[in-house]
Amino acid sequence: MQQSQIMEDKIISAVKTFATSINSGGKVVADMSELIEVTSQLPLSSFDYWERIIRSEFSLAMRESIPPKWKVWSKPKELVTWLDLISWDGYKREKALRALSGSAPNTFFFSLAVRRLNDWVPQVRKAARETLPEISRSTNPECGVEALCVALSNWNSWGRIEEADEEVLFKIISEKEIAKSLRSKLVFSTSGPMPSLFSQLGRTPILDGKIEEIAKSAIQPSVRAEAYRSLFEGRITWIEGRKWVWIDIRYCEGRLKPIVGERKLEVETPLLDLLERSSEDRSSIVRRVSAEILIRELGNPGIKAREFAERFASDSSLAVSERGEYVLKKLDEAERDNGS
């Protein structure tokens, strides 16, 4: 049996057990232990899929586990649970957000709460704005960081998120322990959409003063490249969303154009020092950024352009060597023009 099918069977079993514990009539608090254990193993990259499965199975299980009519007298009052965050009923989702207290059981459940900022019911989004900061403060920072990374990687596709909702996320991100964990994740993660996370975190001040360290130490070359580019340009840019632009309205031809935002940075490290470090980076992705900046700064008298160009021209990466050769060609042309 495929691994995904095994996991799906575990999820369905845990959901049924949880629903039965709610309707058993003998418990004041539903037993979430099995559900917490199995959702802790779920890959967040397939979050939409698992959320749909759990919503559907929970709704079905709750109907099937209703006690017999002769036991109705022993049924406890309706419980509000973490799974009500994905109920088909918007009133239940709002009630769950306002009733739940304490920490989220794991990353999956905290993600469910965060995603309510993009809920299709305005009252649910409002409840999420008002309650998420407190849930976040109570939740293990490690769980919070994982959930926030997934949210920040996907929120450009959230069509209903408003400025007030974004502010809530920024407030949570800026909490001291969360911010520290996010910076650590940027540096030490070996996989995942960390370059995108770097850009989105740049919308807040939590990376200020740390970008040079990220450029030096991040494990992922693409993160180091993004950090160096930000230092070179004195700004961090990010994709805020996309808008439709017509190419030819007569033939209904168009495309989605990215909307780019930016925030200025105060960079104290001299340009020459940044070039030295980036040109010697172990990854060609970073060295290519360095070569591109050399082309841009070709007329800058404070840069040893030929020395850098020769270094880049002999690089093992074609993308880097081509840029080095281009700079050498331009320098030779400038010398000939000056000689004549």
C-alpha cells in the first residue's frame, strides 16, 4: 500500500475515534490524543488536501457516531473542538476561534487557525484577527514557526486576506521568540522555500541587522544569494500579489503580472567588501549575483573591476564566466577609446 494511502487510513481512523469520544456521553473533554499524534506526521506541503479529507471525514463521523435516541438524556452539551475550525458552518468556525484557549496541539492545528485569516466568511476572519495573537503566544514557538512558514509561502494566493489580516501576521512574526526561530530557520534549513520566506520576512524589521550574517551562513545558496542581493541593492523586495494585464483585449490575451513591494535597508558594509565575499562564495548562484553587481557598478572608481572580472571570467560556472568576459570586453573597449 502506498505511503499516502496508509497515512489517509490513519487520519480517517483517528477522526472517527475523536468523533466517537465526543458523542460517547461519558466524557466532558473529547480525546484528541490519537488525532494529535497522526496530524503531527502530516506533510504541510499537502495541507489543502489533508484539510479537505479531515473536514469531510469528521462531518461524516459525527453523523454516524450520534448515540441512540434512548441515550440522548446522557449526551453532554455540545463541545467546541479544534476541528470546528474547518467546519462547513461559518458560525461554528467563528465560535471555535473565540472559544478555544491555550496552545495549539501541534503545527497542523495552529495552521488551521492561521488559515482562517483567509476564510470566506468576514466574521470568521475578524475572529481570527482578534484571537490569533493570544493563541500564538501560548503555542510552542517551534510549532508556530513551521505553520507561519507555510502561510507566508502561500499567502500571495490568498484572495481574501486583507491589510488588517496581514498586520496580525506581522505582529505574530515580530514576537521575539518567533522572530529568532524564523531567522534560525532561514540559516539552517537545507530545503524548502526559504528564499521566498526571506523576501516575505523582509516586509518586517526582524531581519534588519542580521542580513549580512544570513548572507555568510545560510545553508541554502539561494538564500545567501537573496541576502547578498538585498545588501547590494539596499532594499528587500517581495511579491505582494498578481494583477491581470491585457496584452491584446481583442483576442482576450493577457497575463498575470507580479506586484512587487519593497522596503529600504540601511547597509553599513562597504560595496567592495560585499563584492569580495560574494565573489568567493562556494556557490555559483551567489557568485553570479556578484558578477551582475560588478556589471552594474562598472563605472564605480572604487572597485577593482578588472581584478574581479578576471576572477569571474575563469569561473567554472558558465553563467558567471560569461559575465566576467563581458566586463573584460567592456574594460578593453574603454581603454582603447581612452587611448585613441
